[in-house]
Amino acid sequence: MKRIACLILLLSCLALTAFAQADLQPVAVVRLTGSQPITVRQLRTEMEKLAWQELAQRLRRIPTQAEISRAALNSTMEQRRQVLDVMINERLVLQAAERDRIIVSEPELNQYIQQLKTQMAQIIGHIPSDEEFALAVKSETGQDFPVFRESIWRQRIVQRYLTTKKEAVFRSVAEPTEAEILNLYNLSRADFVRPDTVRFSMVQVPHGPDAASRANARRVADNLAREIGTDPANFDAVVLRATTPNSGFEAAVGGFLPRNMQAQQVTGPQFMETAFNLRQGQVSGLIEGPQAFHFIKVTETYAQTNLGIDDVFDLASRITVRQFIRGNMIQQRQQEAIARATQELIGELRNGNPFDIMENNLNW
């Protein structure tokens, strides 16, 4: 029996070793400036990223690792070739960028990550901690933060190399004329309707997912509810006290909240209903959210209106409909220029076929 058990263990170890070795086999070798393999494991990882995105959208939840691995394993040969093509293109650009000394420094990358955090802050009402940001990245992309950071670094280098080498293509993007802007406005005038909108100040008591954290936050929120009541002056005093160390609550100036389904999916129905039942200057009672308890004071109100071309389209940035249309037209033309420049650049870098593909290793 011992001999049989040892034999089974030995065979299992050999199978695992063979699988690991197969994972390290190259599916391609890129050699624009040096020999750089793309392994089966690296290709599978990229297939799993795509599987995560597809499954998360279809299932409307975070997929399990087993579901992701199964979807990647069941991918077609054509899908693997398409993903491998993208990986080859990226490595060609990265090798060319290194050759031409085009880099993205650590401070530049950190600054870009900080910009992403600032964008997240506009949604959640405060600057996210490193832990909150990492959790958001995992939830949105399925990637751990170090992997996400590495992918962002590669993207930034590719973008910089593209804009440097194809500067003439981007300079050729034409500004939209006044006639083009007006024509697009007239064609889409029915879409330029600003819904009922409010702006508010907010006091919130965040809590964790466990019952003890929620109970402790509830005690703080109940005390604040008694202190604030419905008096705007009391609310303002609490806002000022939020910066006190260990206060147990936070204060923020909320953004502009439109009355639509998209916004309600973010805030929740109770928050939305409460905000739009308040008049300007009024203070709410306690609002229970999934991650915090809230109090709000409405500071500005805007009724639904059809927007003229010179009316303010976005209340936060104060850009007009005209500016919004112009910006969108420029963005569309820039996207077309990016596609054209990318196609040209990849064609140039692929000239002479500076890579090899091992077709047999694509067959999992």
C-alpha cells in the first residue's frame, strides 16, 4: 500500500511539473530590439482579464476564479490569436520606446494614479484611502492593485510613444466650425434636457461591513441627529467640527445630483427621495446608506429645463452646450486620429516580421 501511495504521489508531482512547464512555453517571441517571449501563462492571464470583464457584465456580479478560468480555457483559437496580436503589438511598442528612450517616470505614474483617485472622490464624496482605491480597482477590473498599476504604466508608455512618433497625425485634427457645432445641436436638441437637480452639503458617518462597526456608527449618527434636528445652523456647526481629530464623522460638499435612474443607482432610492423632498436651505433627517449614515442640507436647486446652445450644460464645470458639443466633436476626431496613428505605427513596427508565433502552443 505504501508503494502504491508513493507512486500516486510521484505521478501527481510529475503532472504538476509538466503543467507548470507547459505554462512557461512561449506562444510568441518578440525581437524588435531583443528576444522577449510571451508565455502560455501570460496569454492565459490576458484571456482571463477579458473573461472577467465579459462575465461581470453578463452576470452583473463579480465572477469566481473558477468561472474565469473556465471561460478562458474555453476560448476559441481565433480569440487567442486576437489577444496574442494585441500583446505582440504592445511589446513591439514597449521595445521601441525603450530603444528611443521614451519613458514614464515613477512620479508621473503616481500623479496619474492620484488623478484616478480624485475622479473616484467626485463619486464617493471623499478622497479614497489606498485600501478603498485598491478595492475599487479589484471590483471594477478584477485586478489586484500592483497588476493594475503595471498595466497603467505600460499603457502610458504606449500612449507617449504613439503621440511622440505620430505627432503630425494629431496636429492634423481640425477644430470644428461654428456651422458644424450648430448643425449638430439642431440635430440633437431633444437630448439637451437638464433634469431636476440639487446640490447639497453632507455629513456622513461611515461604517464597515460588520455588525459591530455599523452599531457603533449608528450610535454616533443618532447623537448627531439629536444635535442637528432640522436647524441649518446646527448642521453648519457639525460640518465645521468634522475636521476635529477622532470626531467619528466626515463632512463634504456634495456634487450636483440629477434626478434620474443612473444617479439613483449610485445613491439609493432613500437618499434620492429625501434630497428632492427638501427645499433650498432645509436639512434632512438621518439617511441610512449601505456604507454610511448621512445627513444633507440642500444648498442649490434647479428645475428641469430644455437647454439652449449657450445654456450651462454641466453645472459642476459650468461648460455650455456649445462647449460640450465642441469638446465631443474634437474628442471623436482625436479618437479617429489615434486609430489612424496606431495602425500606421504598428504597421511600421511589424515590418520585417520581428516576431515568431508558436501555433502549437496556442492549442490548450
